[in-house]
Amino acid sequence: MSTSSSSVPAGHSNEDAFRSPAVMISGDSTTPSSSSSLSALTQAFPFSSGNPRIEETRGVMHLFRDDAVSSPSSYDLPVERKPLVCVLGVPNYMTYADFCQFCGSFIHHILEMRIVRNDGMEDRYSILIRFDSQESTDNFYKHFNGKRFSSLEVEVCRVLFTMDVQYTGSIEHAHGSAASSTDQPTCPVCLERLDQDMSGILTTICNHSFHCSCISMWTDSSCPVCRYCQQQPEKSICFVCQTSENLWICVICGFVGCGRYKGGHAIIHWKETQHCYSLELETQRVWDYVGDNYVHRLIQSKTDGKLVELNAHCVHGSDGCGNCECKDSGLSETLVNSRVEAIVNEYDELLATQLDNQKLYFESLLQDVKEETEREISKAVDKAVTQKLQKIQVKLDRCVKEKEILDDLNENLLKNQEIWKEKILAIEEREKKGLKLKDDKICDLEKQLRDLMVLLEAGKTMEELSLSNEIKDGTVLPTEIESSSSNGTKAGE
């Protein structure tokens, strides 16, 4: 059930209304017509705060939509805005001190900061910030909206103006301490009054309040009072089937498996490794697979977090009265301490025995692995040698075939060589005979030519002689010349 800010009791300021989980964080009350017009510009985000094991506070914050502001540079801010903003989706790796350093230039304008957890965003948280003036709020929005938290990361700062915050109620899971965690009169670090006029106030996710200057020096992500860490561990899942229900963790090796009513992977792990002790994550009880029963002795108290003996009975009764003062007596404390010491010694002996057995078991596994590795290596070597021999044999067969082909080719070439030698000899003989015939013919022709030349010269001489004789005698003898020329021709033939 939510209550408007106008219902804040008299004598309480608006700052008290911001920290009180029973009222709505809001400015002035609005009329129905204005609220209906603003509903189209706002969006609701359910949130929660507080330690879930002790007390959890839930509520809804109404933020202006991103489209209500056109862009940070246009300065077109919502008309109905208030000096209250929400930094939505801050990554978990940023601690309280990191965020205080991130907005350090505006830290003196901040009156109060509250860290809340949004529903469905397990790895992020949001921060509600209230400033001393509207001008400081607008400057913070213009400076940090869209700015990266770190130059090494991709997450950017998303700032939205907040219309109002409504707390719907709180749920108590366990009895808290005597002092209320939401009404801290003094800062637990510096022990000074939590005065907003002196310094801004930061309320952690577990509802503990500090001065911003004090918490900025706290480098851890946990709360300085209750050590509640804002970085919640990841949910455990079964290593095999990935389920998150009925999980058991092996106290020897840390294997997480599901129970026998799911996939039974925890029992399978015990059968494979002989790790007989397993811890149920939900109830923190230890199960012995060999004895098939629970063997736990100590559990963690939900009130103070100390280890106590399970089912501790009163020393004056069999069922334990719970009201007598025996629990405060020295004898009871001595008995409890002796029991705890005996249980611790028993656990030490069991774990030592189990570790020795596991040592032998793992040594045998190592020996088996070594032998298996040697066998695999020998098999691999034999396989490699066999494959290499096969390759060499294939190459050898190919070379033998090539050698046979070359031998046949060489034999054919030798035969062709003999044939060609005979042909060459025959050709040489024919050439010799042809040359001899040609030489003989040349000699005959030269002789005939000499005879012809002699005959021609003799005929010329005879013609000259006959011509001279005819001139002297006055007669010509043509018949003798023709006969001599005819005789010379026949002789030449």
C-alpha cells in the first residue's frame, strides 16, 4: 500500500520522506487531470532494497520516458520535473566509492542518494539522487546522461528524471538488531550526525546510511556495517544438465550436481569418484552416500551468522527448555565448546581419511592414464610406422614399374640403334659407289674433253694449212676438211 507525500507527519521534512520506506517520494500532489496527462510521459520501474535474508523493501518508481526529452543538447527538459533523478542500470563492478568519484563534481549539491535493485536486472542496480536545487539537477542530467562510466567499458550512464517513488511495503525474513537499519542518527564511519546540510547522505542497498564523503573512502563493495555485498554471487547450476533446483555440492572437489529427484548427477559423481560427502546448497546439510543419511553437525545461525550445533539440547532436560539460564552458565559454554571441538576433530579425521583415499584413488587414475597414454603412444607409433612403410612400399612399386618401363624403352632404343647403324652403313656404301661412279664419269668426260680440244686444235691447224695451200695453188679442198671433221667427231664419240 502506497501513501502520497502529503501524508508525511508534521515535523518531518521532505528529506525524511525520502528515507522512509513507508511513504511515497514525491513533490507536490497533482490533480487527476495533470496526473493523467503525465502518465503518458512516465514509465514505472518496480524495485527492491534491503538484505533479502533480513528485511526486503519493495516499491515502484515513476520515471520520465526517454522520448520526453528530445536530446541532452536541446535542453528541452520535462516541464513537471523535480530535483530528483534516477541513474538507471549502474553495473555491479562499480562500488559505492566508484560512483561517488564518478559524480564528484556534483557531490556537494547532492542531498541524498539511495541505492535500489531493479526487478529483472540482477547484474545492475539503480541510484535515486535528490539535489538541493533544480538547476543542479538539470546540470547533472546534461553532464552525465549518455556519458561512459569508464573509458575501458561500454556501459553509459542513463539518467532519467523521477516523477515520484512509491514504497509498497516491506517483508521481514528474520529478526534484525535492536537498532533500526533505516534510521541511523549518526554515521557508522565518522560517528557524526547524518545532517544533509553538512554532507550528502548515501543509503546502501541494505538500507544503511552514511555520509557520501565517508563511504567514498570505502573501497570494498560490501556494506561497512553488515558486510552485505551488492555484487551478489551467480546462481549455482548443475554442471551437467544446467538446472538450478535441488543442487548438491561435493565437499571434496566442489562439483555441483542435481539431486536424485532431478537428474541424479550428484550420485553419478559419487559413483565415478567415490566422493561420499555432499552438501545441499539450499539447507546447508551434509549427506553421506555410503551411509545413505545426513551426517551434518554444525549449521549457520540466521541471526548472527555463527556456527551452532544442530539440535542442541538443554543440559537440564531431554527436549531442551530454551528458557532456563543454563545456556548462559560457564558449564554449558564449556560443554558446547567441547562438543564443537570434538565435532571439528571428527570432521578433520573424516576429511583426512577421505583425502588419503582420494589420493590413492587419483594416483591409480593417474597410473591408468599413464598406461593408457603409453598404449596410445605405442599404437600411434605403430600406426605411423605402418603408414610410412605403406607409403614407402607404394613408392618402391612405382619406381619398379618405372624401371621396367625404362628397361623396355632402352631395349627398344638399342634395337633401333642397330637398325639405324645398318641403314647408315648401307647408305654410306651407296654414297661411296655413287661417288666412285661420278669420279669415273668425270675422268671419262675430262679425257673426251681433252681429245675434243686436241681435235679442234688439229682441225683448226689443218684448216689454216689447207687455206694457205689453196691460196698458193689456187684450189680449195673442202672434201678433205669435212672428212677430217667427221673423223674427229666419231673419235670423240
